[in-house]
Amino acid sequence: MQRTKLTARGKTLIELLRVNATPHQIASCMALRPKTVSTYKRSVMHKLGMQKNLDLYHWLLYSSLSGGNA
């Protein structure tokens, strides 16, 4: 997957997903609605070249284990 510059909100979303926050928890932390969280997640996935949630969660797991950053 190619390296893409994510927005600050995208990076925040990634970090919250990495600690297993639910969409409602993420929405509360970011002062958003859960539907907006879903839209941001899809945008981040698109920027990272992913189409499936499973791809994102594998990437989150791998990058956290290897010490990599989003």
C-alpha cells in the first residue's frame, strides 16, 4: 500500500480504531455523529487503498505490532 498523507482527523480516527474504540465512542471523542465517523473511516480506507474493513483492521494490527505509524 502506498504512503498517503492523512488529515489530522484521519490520524485521530486511526489511533482511536487502533485502541478498539467503537464508532459511538469515536464520535463522542471527536464531537461527530457516528455516521460521520463511518464516512471518515471510508475516506481513510480509500486513501490507504483498502476496500474491506478486514484490510483496515489487519493493517492496524500489523502497524501497531511493528511499531509503525499511520
